[in-house]
Amino acid sequence: MKLGRLNHIGVATPSLEASLAYYRDVMGATLAHEPFELPAQGVKVCFVDTPGEDGTAGTQIELIEPLGENSPIHGFIAKNPAGGQHHMCYEVPDIHAAKAWFEGLGKKVLGEPRIGAHGTPIFFVHPKDMNGVLTEIMETPKLRRGTENHRSP
């Protein structure tokens, strides 16, 4: 088992609106997708595309705002009031094979696979087992960036 490409970097934020302005005005984001809520996960999400080079797509940033005090992101924002990098997400061809592989290595998988913001199955691996980085593992989307690889509201 090998991890696939880096799909996105998750950034927790207390305000999607302020973060969207930052990524557009300061970081040169080329596209901000329509924000949408994932009530089951307690978050509001917006994907932002960064500029690429020589006709390639840049890295996608997933902005994550808590939907309330019960959101798992709420605790992160409480500790980091300005927000910050929350996780990195890598693609795999088969989510269940990946989960079994991580567990076989003794890694702590956080929960069962569930549908993530791209509409494909995901799970997270504890940062203590991933060199200090909360890591999201997602099944490779059927459609790639530029062809709507994010979930619409």
C-alpha cells in the first residue's frame, strides 16, 4: 500500500468569509468553490484552488469552519483562535484496504470510513502515528479537479 497524491490541505478557520478574502487577495487563489455544510461532521466547508504553474492545477485548500460548539473543529479553534493547518489529505484507490493496512501497522484510525467533503469515503489517522500530522485518507474521487471533484451544496 502506498499513499496517492496529496489531494488537499485542511485549514480550520473561525470565519470562512475572512479566509476566502485572504486566499483570494493575498495568496492569489484562482477559484473558490461554493461553501456548503456537512452537518454530520459539524463543519461548513469551502474548497479553494491555488494557482498552478505552466497550465497545471495548484493545490486545493479545504477551509473548515465549525458549525457550533459541538463541532470537532471547535476545540481546534479554541486552542488556535486565528485558525491554522488542521490536516493533510492523501488519496488511496481503496479506502477499506487502506484502513486495514494502517491498522495492520498499528496506527490509530479515528473512526470508521464515512463520506467526506468530496463525496468519497474518508477516515483520519491520529497525528501521533503520522509524524505529528493529522492525516485524512480519502478514496480517489471519480472526477478530478477541474471537473468538479468537490461536493456541491
